[in-house]
Amino acid sequence: MSNVAGLKAEVEALTRRVEELGRRNEELGRRNEELTRELTGCREREVRYRGILDAQHEFICRFTPDGRLSYVNDAYCQYFGRTRESLLGNTFSPVLLEEDRAYVGERMESLGKDNPFVLTELPIIRPDGQRVWQRWANYVIFDEAGEVVELQGVGANITEGREAEAAMRRQNEQLERAAVERAAQLRNFYTLTESVPDAVALIDDQGSIHYANPACVRLAEAGASPVGKRVAEMFPEVQAVFEEAVREAKSAGVWQSELLLLSEERGQLAVCMTLVKIEGPAGLDGSLGMVLRDVSAERKAEAERAALQAKVIASQDAMIRELSTPLLPLAEQVLALPLIGVIDNRRAAVVLDTLLNGVVEHQASTVLIDVTGVGIMDSHVADVLMRTAKAVRLLGAEVVLTGIQPHVAQTLVTLGVDVGAMVTLRSLKDGIAFAMRRKRELSTGA
């Protein structure tokens, strides 16, 4: 009996053991299914993760502390022209410039627990020899114990950005140089306009002044700067002309004319006004440069010179008239008037005036008119001689015409000029002898 009871107890224990093992087996089966599902999920997530990484434009890689690559995405392979199989398990790094290698080595060696992230920007040489700029963000991956298991790098081609920065930097440098040059020009303009005697102002398209040099302030005679005022307010007497000048300067680029301004201190001023169009920045209205030059002194000097010149001309004209019509007293009551050259209307009037005045002044009784030097004897000259002779006879004097050459006599005959009322002699010498005899006869007869 005891043996049977022992066997029964042993069978029951074994049964319980089997049941326990069955339950544990079922639990392990469930756990296995869970792990299988988790593994499948991990693989799916890994596939999705790799798909995401492979779809990135950045160059993504993972590598062990000794530099062997454990993962590279498609962008990494395509950019460096290598296959994934040739890269995984091997070391690879972009070709660096000689001067950058030591720097990059120091930066990568510094990665660790105390420095888990390093960022670098530097140029590299691609397999095709092209020099490009890349930015790499490298960081450490730790295990649960805090030990370094891998490193990951994410790179990007920043060549366009660096070139844009360089272009922007060059443009900024150009703008700075242009600003410095512009400032120097403005200083030079200011220095120049502040010292010139001409009134210089900058005005907007409405005619308001926004800059005036000291000469412009003095010309305004307002005791204060005319900045902010309109030109028409300063000089209302030229408002209409100024408005038209502004329109023409905007159209043609420049306008210049001489105007008369009224000054309380100096009276009327003659000024030369010049308006010049100054272009503004693109899309903005420019200004007008106005220059006023006081030319009153020049105009006064010109008027004085003109008056003096008129006097000189009048004096010269009188001298010329005197020389062209020399009236020679030969003896008491005897005058000689030798005519030389061409006799026009003006000279004819001078001849008549000179001779008549001479007859009265010298109380002449005989007047010798010598035409030896007259080159052309025409109807006009003949008429002058006849009118002169008649006028002299009206004053009670006798006219003797001397120096008639053969061709002159022929011309007078052809023209039908009657000189019968005058004594005509061949030469001035004969005329003088005639006048002396006539003078003696008159004296003897008296």
C-alpha cells in the first residue's frame, strides 16, 4: 500500500509539474509571439526610418569610434559617387584641403561624453575635382551604460549659401566704399558751396529750398536761413519766370537766364540764374540745383564801357569827318576844300555842313572845291557838288571847282550836269591863283 500511495503522490506531482510546464510553455509562446510582433514592428520601423533617411537631401552616415561606416543614406552615396556596399564596414572621409586636415582631426577627436556635438563648415574636394563647401553636424550615440557606441554625421552642401554670403559681402563692401565716396563727395560739395561767392541752393520740385549756402542766405536778406521757404516767396518779382524755368529744367535738364531781382539794400540786382536737374534714386523724385550769380557789377561795367566806347566812336567819327573834309583857309576870305575818295550820302551831308559853317566862320568870299582826289564822278557826286555850290552862293560866296580831269569832264557832260554857274579850273594851283587875283581885285575896287 505504501508503495502505491508513493507512486500516486509521485504521479500527482509529475502531473502538476506537467501542467506547470504547459502553462509556462503557453506563456513562453505568448511571449514569443509578442517578441515576434515587436521584432516585426522594429524591422518595419527600421525600414521606415531608413526610408526617411534615404529620402533626405542631407548626407547622413553612422560610424564606429574607429571610423568604420555602419550606415550611409542614398544622398551620401550619390554625392560622393560611391556605392553603399563599398562604404559599409570601411573608413571614408571627404578629401579635405591640406590646411584643414589638422583642424578637422582635432574637432573629431574632441567628440565624447564631455563634448557630444561638433559642428564644422569647410571646403572639400569632390571626386570630380570640384571644390564645394559643406556643413557637418557630428554627434555621439551612447548606449544605456553611457558608453560611446557610434557617431552620426549629418552633412549638407552649403556652397550656394557661402557663395551668396560672399557675393553679399562683396556687395556690402562695394556699398560701403560707395557710401564712403558719396560721403566724401558730399563733404567736398559742402566745402565748395560754403566758400563760393555764388548763391547755391537745392530745391524740390515744388520750389521749396532744403539747402542754402551762406551766399544764398546773404542774397535772401531775411536775416535767417531761407531753408524751408519757397523761391517765389524770396523773389516774388520773378515767380512766373521761375515756375516756367522749373518746368523747363525738369524737361531739358538745365535752364539758364538773366533776371532782375529787387533788393532792399542794393536796389535792383542783375543775376544769372541756373537750374540743373539732379536725378534722385530709382522711383523717387530728384532735386533741382539752383545757382544765382550776381552780375550787377559786370553789367554796370559793361554799360560804362559801352558809354565810353560810344564817346570814343563819336570822337573818332568827328576826327574822321574832319580829316575826310579838311577845310583849309588859304587867305583872308579864301577857303579850300579838297575832296578825296568816295562821297556817299553821309559824307555829302558832312561836306555841306562843314563848308557852310566854314564860310560863315571865316566870312569867305571865294571857296575852292578841289575834286582831284575823287575816284568816281557819277550823278550822285555831281548832285552833291551842285547842291553845295548853290548853298555857298546863298551865303554870298563864289564857288570855284578845280581838279576836273578829262574823264570827269566827259562824265559830267554825259550826265548833262550844268556847271556854268561855277568857275572851273584845271588844278588847285590855278584855283588858288584865281582866288588871289579876285581878292586883289575886290580890294582895289573897294
